[in-house]
Amino acid sequence: MTWTDGRPRDTDADRSGDAHDWGRQLRVCALVVLLIASPAVASMAVAAPPAPPATYYGSVTVDGEAAPANLTVTAVVDGEVEDSLQTAADGSLGGPGSFDEKLTVNASDGDTVVFEVGDKTAGNVTYESGDDRKVELSVTDSGPPAVEAGADVTARVGESVQFDGTASDDLAVDSTSWAFGDGTTATGESASHAYSSAGTYTVTVTATDVVGKQAADTLTVTVEEPTPTPTPTPTPTETPTTPTPTETPTTPTPTPTLTPTPNATETPGGGGGGGGGGGGGGNPVPPAAVYDVADTGPRSATVSVESALADRSVSMVLPRVAGDNVSASEVGFSLSEDDAAFEFRVSVPADRPDAVSDLSSAEPVGFVRVEPEGITDEKIERGTFRLDVSRQAVNAAGGSPADVTVYRYHDGEWQPLDTRFTGASYVVQSPGFSVFAVAVQQTDSPTATPTPTPTATPTQTTATDGDTPTETTTTTSPGFEALAALLALLSAALLLRRRR
């Protein structure tokens, strides 16, 4: 059969054959899909959910008593740590509740789970997946900790000493503490400390384990005097002077008080005098002084001296004693005779103390007060101290570091002292202690008087008696000579006319 346009027309038989072909193709596609998907389906059927871990909780005893708080229990399987948990104050380890902490272990069924406390085994169980088991653990403490303080140490006053102790215990070390022998303490296996006085100190380190058993060890610290600060000796090079061929300035110095006042006590006398007994037989040399330095506030410190020997220089490092422009870092003294039990307070007042008068010869930038108690000025052969002065304050006062001089208030007046600038601070020597003013010298240079500039002043013609005229200089106005010449010509013309 054909259409009217000549195309062949499908018959029912043709359509039946086509449907048969489509059905066969669909069956083939379905078979292919099943072949591809069957491994995945099989694997899904074989795969099983992972086994849940086991959890453990319970209690711990040490020597039959409930374990202290923070004792660490570790769960170990085949030498590998699975989990750890700390005990509570009543010795309990976690709890049975769903939200309580527990030891969680992932292992294979039948494995042995070992519970360790420190270096000791507290118990073990056989692992079962999904197990939530209560365990009763116990250990025995073999004894106190082992502790070592370290080697003996030698240091100087004010120098920080580092202490590193070691402590161990079969269970656990709970704490480590230090006692430095001077009334101060610290905690931790490592600590540092600086001594304020020379002497020999026994340092004790104590270790305490988790059940309260203690052990201690000691070491000795020998504290020596600080390295002596060189005492300034008045020399021409140390005294600021104007460059001159000789030591005596040929030009007036603005501040003659900068030259140290001659004083036999300002130069340490006989520094080697103690060496005469060199072959004596090993008698120890007693310390120059036994003292203690206490910080008594942001602007003051107190030095308490238990004993001091005559003719021995003592220098002490101060805690921070600082004011706005001036701070004192060291103080020292030398006595004319042995003395015991005295003290002095070093302070930096904010303003000039009321008991002293104004300093008129220099501009103060700060004050220092040293107040001795229990000792008189007669016994103090020499006092020394080191000061730091604000460079900005010196500049604001119109000076330079070389212009700074320290004055001592004594007998109702200010007296200049030997003041040496070291490049960073000032070393000062004084015959005693009192109130001190740190001041900038006011330069007494002659005021520059302006040289008057000569002005054009008309010079008066001076008439002199006698036959010989005196040569003078007459100042005239511009054009005067021409006018005079013109008048002379007119006069001559008139005279000639009259004669005619």
C-alpha cells in the first residue's frame, strides 16, 4: 500500500515487527544494568556497621585509700596508649552516666586492656566491643619522690641565679618548691632568685608526690660582694675645664665648684692595706658589711646594716628608686670606725624638701634624700651613690650632661660635691648623707653687650684761636658747594658792575 504521494504505507504487520524489536532491545538493556549493579548490591548486602568501642569507669585506690585528685590513669593495648583520664577528689574515675567521662578504647575482641598509674599497673580487663564496664583499680606507692637540687653555685649580690631541680616518682610528682635561705620561696622544678646581701645560703628543694610523701635536697649558694665600682680620683682629665696648657684654667670657669673639693676621704685610702697579712695561714676575710636592702615604695628603699667594718668600702645595688627626672641605682659608704645596727633610707622626693632652702647658684632638676638612723656623720668617712638623670630635664634647664653637679645641704647651705659623669650615669662622693640636689650649673659667661654701630653724625666744625687754622671736616648737604659757587659768581659780577 502506498500513499497518494507515492510513499510506501506501513501495514499492521510492519508495526507488529517493530514493536517486537523494541521489546527485545529493552530486555537487553535491563540485563546489562543488572550485570553492572549486581557487585554493588552484593557489597551493600555484605558490609556491616563498625564495632562500637568499649568504655570504662570506676574508682582508684592508692595504698588502700581513695586516690587523690588529678591522678592520671592510662588505658594501654599492646603497648599503645588508647586513652587517659584523671581521678576526682574522691578517687572516682569517670562515671556510669551517658554524659560522664570514661576511658574509651578501640581494640579487637579478646585483647587485654591494661590500666596504668605512673609506672605501675593498676589492673586489666579483656576487651569486648561495646562493653561499658566499671573497673576497680588499685596501686601501691613505693615511697617518696626522688629529687636533686643541683650543683653548688657562686654569685654576686644582685645577680640572678638559676635553679633547675629534677624530681620523679613511681606514681606522680604533685609539686616542687624552693626555699632560698633568705626567707623567700618559689615553686616549680625551675626557679631564679637574686640575693641582696653577701653571705652563704642553703637552698632547699622539696618534691611532694600525689599521696603527700615528700623528699628534699639542698645546695649551697655563696654570694659575694658586687664588683667594686671604681672610685673616681680627681684628675685634670676628669674635671671639665676649658682647654688650656696647664691644669689651672686661664679663663674664668662658669662653675668652679665642678672641681672636686680637696678631701682626703674622697680617694679610697690605702686600698691595698689589707694585703700585708698575705702569708697568714688562710684565715677567712670577714665581709665589709652584713646588710639587707628592702624596697619600701616606688620612690624609696631602706638599707639595714647589721654590722660594718671601718675603712672598707661597701656598695649596694638598690631596687628601683626613681623620680620624674632622677633615680638612684647604687649607694655606698665607708666608716671611720666599726659599727653595728644602723640603717638609712634612700628616697627621691617629688619636690624640694621643706627643711632645705632654695638653691640659687644652679637650676635643680631633682632631689635625693639619704636619712641615716643609728649612726652619726662623724662615723661616715665617705658616702657614695650612683644617679641616673633625665637628659631631657638637663636640656630643658639649659645645660649639657657635663654641666650637672650634685649639691649637699649641710650646716644650712648647699655645698657642691665631686660629681663625675661616666657617660651613662653620675658617680657622686660626699663626706656624709643628707638632702642632695641634682642641678644644672648656670653659666656665668658675660652677657654679650651689643657693640654700638656708628651712626652718621654730622661732625661739628671746631673753631680754634690763633693764626694757624685747624683743618676740620665740615659736613654739608648735597648741592651746597654748587650754590656757594653760584653766589660767588653773582657777587663778583655785581662788584664789577659797580666799579664800571
